[in-house]
Amino acid sequence: MTQKVRRRAGAGIALCSLLVLAAIELVTGQQKTTEPRVEEGTVVGADNVKLFYRKVGDGRDVIVFLHGGPALSMENDGLLMDPLADASHTLIMYDQRGAGRSEVVTDPARLTAASHVRDLEALREHLGIQKMSVIGLSWGSGLAALYADAHPDRVARLVFLTPMPPAKTPFVEQRDKKIDALIAAADMERLNAIAKEWSTANDSRLRDLCVEQFRILVGPYLYSRRNLANADKEISGICGVPAAAIRNQPLVGQAGFTSLGDFDFRPLLAKLKVPVLVVEGEKTNVPLDGTREWVKAAPGARLLMVPNAGHFTLVEQPDALHDIATFLGGHWPAAAREITASR
């Protein structure tokens, strides 16, 4: 065989091999995928407070996730967001000040909702983001609304994921009354005992108390108590942060909500000029009157009700993230519906 023939034969064998591999991938679905790049670090927020952040992917369009709380961490649904990072999108999340792996702040005057909003703007500037879509989970939805009002030119799209009450009156009392009624008397007594032990427990004991507390509190927000096991990984993450941050949770939570005063987000929502998607579990125990107000107040907003899920929607139905991805990609999910002011 001549050298030229051998080269042609070798090239033919290589081509056949590639075709065989491609056929195997098509049959088995086993295609090579590249995991998005993950970057973690700290950024200086407002007032020189250090914030721990996580950046996934290098897509052109940026999504920022604001976890719930106050006083929790990005483990509160944050890691469930990872699939949103694709060829087109970069996903960014961070632990809010005073909590998680961010700097522990103990001055209530520096733990206000306004401080959190200034932190988000500082993070945007540090990372060089021109415009971003924002997903706010529960408490994070309130921060997202406040940020969009303060910096409307920096927001492309908004997702209010299982949002907090849209106003203090009457929605906070309605929600608290409904959720408290779903907590057994023995569990309520245990929560009170945990609160008394919180400040004096050693670090190891404190983490155990944290897990026990959240397992009680999460229950009423689930469609099915059988799904509590699905939430355990998230709870372990929230309670796996430095002990100083866990110990600081009551202070951060109280300061954040107190700073809102007699709040009402609806006038802010009415000024929005970007697409808004509100997501809630169809089986939620949270009174839906408040959730619908988020949709009614924001011009052109739509509500996506996720079947077989409660207020911890993505914990119980992680596939609902596909609908959120559809919205962030520029299209309304098929099941999303508008709500008129009269409904």
C-alpha cells in the first residue's frame, strides 16, 4: 500500500469512527456537555460590607438570584437555579449581608432593605453588568421590586418567585394567621424553646437547632409533608454556613422586616415597564389574594401556577424551572396567565 493510499485509508477509518460515535450519541442520548464555569469570591457591597457571591457560566445575558429570608443564604433555592446558566445566560447569586458566608453585620441600622438594595447595585457595578434579569424568591421579591424602582434602567425582566406579601396590611397578618394555624401546638412550643436556647448554644448545638427549626417551619409551606425530605438538602445548606451567621439570623430577619415599615410594593410595581412573571405553587397554603396582587399591580404581568407544588415550589417541582427559563429567554410560558384588576 502506498503512503498516499495509507493516508486516505487512515482518514477514512477516522471518519467512520466519528460517525459511529455520533450514532451512538444519538441513540443513547449521551452527548458530550461542557459544565459551565463556576466562580466564587467576595465583592465589596455598600458600606464596605463583604458579600460572598457565586457566578455560574459566561453567557451574554445576566440573571441575578436574590434568596429569601431575610437572614438565609443562597442555598435557599439558589443551587436549584444552576440550570439557568447556559450558552446565553450567566447566573449570579450572593449571600445577603449579615448572613450566609457574607460579612456578619450586627447593627440593625445597616441591615435595612435599603442597604440590601445598595448591595445589589454595588455588586452590579463590581461585576460590570449593564443590564440584568432578576429573580426574587419570597423576601427577595421585595428587594427585587425595590431595586427595579431605584434602578429601572438596569433591569431587563423580573421573576417574583413565591413572593412575600405585597403589602403589610392586610396581607402579612393573613399569611401569618394561616401558616401559624398549620403548625402543631407541640411544634410551636418547640420553636419557642429553640429561640430561648439560640443565643447560648455552642456552635455544634446551634447547627442542630437550626436544622430542627427549619424542618418545623418548612412543613406548612409544602404541598405534601412527604416532600420534606426534598427540602432537607436545602435546610442543611442554610444551616451549614458559619455559626456566627446562624446566630445572627434573628437579628437580620427582624431588622430587615422592621425597616420596611408599613410597606406596600404595589405603587412601585405599577411603574414597572419590563416583563414580569409571578410564580406560585398551585397547592400553596399561602393565601393567594396577596400573590394575585403582585400580578394585578405590575402592568402586563402574568401568573404561573405550578401544579402539585406548595410555596416551596421548586423544591417540590424542580421542572418548573423550565418555564422560568422560557420567560427569561424572551417568551411567556404557555401556562402563564394575566389577571385583570377586577378578578
